[in-house]
Amino acid sequence: MRCEAQPRSEARRTDVYVERAPEAATKQIAKRESPKVKGKSIVGMNLIETIDLKKTYSTGKNIETPALRGISLSIADKDFVVLAGPSGSGKSTLLHLMGALDTATQGAILFEGRDITNIDIHKLTTLRLHKIGFVFQAYNLISTLTALENVEYTMLLQGINRRTRRKKSIDTLQRVGLDDLIHRFPQEMSGGQQQRVAVARAIAAEPRVVMADEPTANLDSKTAESLLELMQELNMEKGITFIFSTHDPMIMNKAKRLIHLKDGKITPAA
Ligand SMILES: Nc1ncnc2c1ncn2[C@@H]1O[C@H](COP(=O)(O)OP(=O)(O)OP(=O)(O)O)[C@@H](O)[C@H]1O
Ligand SMILES: [Mg+2]
């Protein structure tokens, strides 16, 4: 397991394009070399990269909360990364920014080498739909849909035909141990069961990356372990990249790479 303080960026790419990126980040990207091998450009190996990412929430009258204070990190394709750190350290905020669910105050985010910091909302939605599965800290299941329909929903939006999406959804719900509950509505399930539906929804369509905000927070240790094993299998078998936040030492121990946050910054492990 790698454990780190500020990881150095090893970006090597030529296909970065910048739309209205903040000036400092734009300069940083522009400074990058574009290495050539026998006349061909090397395509970057990183799936996601953040450059001096900052997020400040503004609430009420002139109340500003700096949640991220300059995060620079690279997530390799097929990695299995855990974000750890005390409550309020910025884990959810970082996941939301990397998952294209929120926008940064400063800095830049590259996804597959492409600057997505300020791209058009429709392009962001398409990126999320096809490449990113997200498990929210509060599950965010649709209350009027059954477990099966919740899992199918992303594939419905992707235009996958009914038969395929139903089969994939049932298979995935079986893998998270919910075979008997597929026709239940979220309010008819326990917190842990809803959490497993949320995980099934994120992984069923086999996205490029799954981001999960404390995916085992409401599970007993046995269920948490089997869910983690499922994610490790998907990581190994299908090459899906996983990025989790957690307070759970069991998950931290299974990470290929552990990133500690404190007060919105990456810190060395405690
Ligand atoms: N929508 C928001 N509006 C205002 N402040 C926010 C908002 N979301 C988060 N914050 C603040 O940003 C900081 C980072 O919050 P964040 O939710 O990212 O922490 P976290 O590490 O995920 O914490 P936890 O382990 O409790 O989930 C905190 O100080 C929090 O109060
Ligand atoms: Mg959180």
C-alpha cells in the first residue's frame, strides 16, 4: 500500500485542452512537457489529476468556509484509493469535485487528461453518466423507485436496452446480497441495505471510476468486508478505478493507496 503526503504529478499528455481554466492552473498545465517517443506522444497514464484545487463554501452573510486548500494529486487508472481524515477534513468535497458534481473555487481537474474544470454543464453530465459511478454519503436513492429500478436507472439514461439493464441490475443486486429485496422501495429497507443498493447502482453499468463516500459507514463488519471484496474483484477483473472516503480502518488497510486529508490539505499519515 502506498501512503503519502503531497504526491507529485507525473502527467504526461498532449491532449489537454483548457476552457476558461483559472489562470494559475492554466499556466501550470501549459508548462507541462509533451514527451515524445519515436515521434509519438505518450498518452498520460493518470485517470484523474487535480492541480492546486481549492474550494471555499460561501454561506449566509459573508461566511466563508475553506473546505479544500490546495490539493494536487494524481489518480492512476485502475487504482484503488482511499481518502482518510477526520470529520470536516474535506473528503466529501474532494470526491464531489473529482466526480464532476461540484465546481472548484480555484485550481484545475483533469479527467483522462482533459481539463474539465469549467466545461459546459451538458458535457459534465455526459461524463458523469458514462464514466463515473457515485455512491453518496446519504445514498440519494429515488424513493419512488424499487431497488431494482434504482439500479436500472443509470443504464436507462445511458440508453441500454431493457433486457440487458434488467439482467445486469439483478446480477449486481445479487452480488451485494440483496436478491430477496429487489422489489422493495428504499423506505422499506434498512440504512445498510439502502447503502448496498446505492453501491449496486454505481457499479452495475461498469463505469470507468467509482467514487464512494463512506460506502461502509452503515454496514456491520461482515457485510462491509464482503462489499469491499466485491469492489476489489471489480477493480481486478474489470479494471474499474475506485476512490473511497472512509473512517473505517478495515478499508484503509485494504487500500492500494491511502491519502490523508486534514483541514483541506493532504498530510502525511498520522
Ligand atoms: N454545502 C456546504 N456548505 C458550507 N460548508 C460546507 C458544505 N459542505 C461542506 N462544508 C464544510 O466544508 C468542510 C469540509 O466538509 P466535508 O463534507 O468535505 O468533510 P468530510 O471530510 O467529508 O467530513 P465527514 O467525515 O464528516 O463526512 C467542513 O468544514 C464543512 O463544514
Ligand atoms: Mg463526508
